[in-house]
Amino acid sequence: DSGVTQTPKHLITATGQRVTLRCSPRSGDLSVYWYQQSLDQGLQFLIQYYNGEERAKGNILERFSAQQFPDLHSELNLSSLELGDSALYFCASSVGVRVPLNTEAFFGQGTRLTVV
Amino acid sequence: TQLLEQSPQFLSIQEGENLTVYCNSSSVFSSLQWYRQEPGEGPVLLVTVVTGGEVKKLKRLTFQFGDARKDSSLHITAAQPGDTGLYLCAGAARNQGGSEKLVFGKGTKLTVNP
């Protein structure tokens, strides 16, 4: 158990819909990262938050957004869903900002999103 | 765009055999990490290498970072069924503003048969 909790574990929804994925980081970790994992693209970095503020953006679509709340949990919002958005979405957390030189990132078990 | 190419993509071997998987890029990374991911789980960090030419050992696993910090290898000695999993390499790429993100390879899926 990494200490990072993601909910829900599985999600099935229709095209055009909107979903919210939730992540609770390890106790004491200030940084949260979101990744998308698909069979053809591998693990893609989406976005990073540190102590409530956005720190880095990766290959995140405009239809996707995220935020980190004062209690440090984070949500990833996916809207206008398309079939190609079906993937595993992982959240990771770390103590600091500079991964990996200073801290280790711990991954949650992921949310498997299926868009039908 | 910094890309990490991993090879082989799939590897199936018998228990007791040795194997090496590779992670290559045309880009220089400030550090490189190896993760193992099991079905239904998130990646778990195995090691971080920082210095060009660095070699780190973790029991039967040996990790090497290339001198130019563009490539890395993972060697497993006397593989066991418990080594089965997806092995991912990830390079640290600098973002604007000083933070870093991890760029992942697509992974090597290793199966060790009893």
C-alpha cells in the first residue's frame, strides 16, 4: 500500500459525459501528479500541483482540468469524453516539488476509465 | 519532446535465466528512475540513478546509467517468477520554473516462467 488513495477504482461512462477522479495523497506529501496510461502511449504526465498551486503541465487536453484543495486532495475533471480517453489514470504524490532528485513519488492504484 | 525508448517490449524467460532490458533516449536527463508495475497496481520505484556511469545494485537487480546520461539498463540475475511485471524507466525533465516532471518509457513486460 503506497498510501495514495484513488477513487473510484473503475468508471464506465458514455461519450460526451463528464467525470471527476479523486486522489488523496500520502500524509505529509504536498505534491500531486496526474498521469494517463494507455496501451499505445504508455504513461503520460498530465499535470502537477504543489500545495494547492499548479506547478507543471504536461500533455493535458483542454477538456481536462485539475485542482488541489486546501486539504491537499486533488481532483481530475474530464469532460466531453471521447472513446480515446479510455485509459488508466494514476495519481502520485511526493513530499516536495523536485522529483526525483529529492523525493520519491508514490503512485496510487489508479482509476480505470472506460468510455463507451 | 523527450522520448524514452525501452527494449525489448516483451520478454518471456525461464526461472533462473539472466536478462537485460534497455532504456534509450537522444536526450540528456538529469536523473533516471526504474519502476516496476504489477497488474492492477501503480508503478513502484525501484531505483534512481543520477550520475553518468553510475551503477546501483538491488539484490539481483543491477541498474546502470550511461556515461552521457541518455540511456540506462536493468540487468536481472537468476530471474524468479516474482520478478514478473512491467518495468518502466523514467527520466527527469526540467519544467519551466525549476520543477521537474518524469517522462516515462512504454515499458518492458517481463514474464518469468517457473
